[in-house]
Amino acid sequence: MQSKLLKIKLNPNSRSHLDTLISYMRENIEFPKSEMEQKGYFWDSVFYEKEDKFECIYIVIKSDDFSNIMMDESELVVSPFRDVYEKFRTTCWAPGPYIDLEPIFCFNSSLTFSG
């Protein structure tokens, strides 16, 4: 199992939107799980950081092989999760790309996604 850490800068006052997204995912885990399985990775953990001038989330994602994840989302069989996620992304993500922090080593390589 491979791991990556993504850092995503958020617009100010995004915390409540993040809470809404996470609550939706917890209550409807089958939808994000289905999309993540199709893409070939899953979210392991989400962390929130707030400083005076910015807000960020850090998402730990895991995959058996990141070189084989779905890049063309036109083949994705979308679920109701897609609308909730896209609303969060367009409302909360600050302009610019996310940062893909370099992974060094994953100590918990046996972790699997379960609902």
C-alpha cells in the first residue's frame, strides 16, 4: 500500500463546509467508497489547519499503485457524492493547484478502507 499527503489551501471560513462534506461522507460512505474504488485510491485521513492568514486541509490518500489511478474521470460512474464534493471544491478550494507532498515511508501498509 502506498501513501501520499495532499495539502489543499482553502478559502477563508471553509470549516463549516468541510464539516458538511465529512458528515455526508460518514453518513453515505457507500458513495465516496464506490468512486474511490473506481479511481484506485481512497482517503485515509483528513486534517484541518487554520492560521491567521489561511486555512488548509491535508488529505492522506492510499493506493495499491498510484501509477494506475484513474486519470480520465469521463469513465467514472458518478454517485450522489460527486455533487457534494464538487460543491465543496468549487466553494472552498483557493485558486491554484493542491500540493502533493513527497511520501517517504508508510508504516501502516496493511491499512484498508472499510465502512
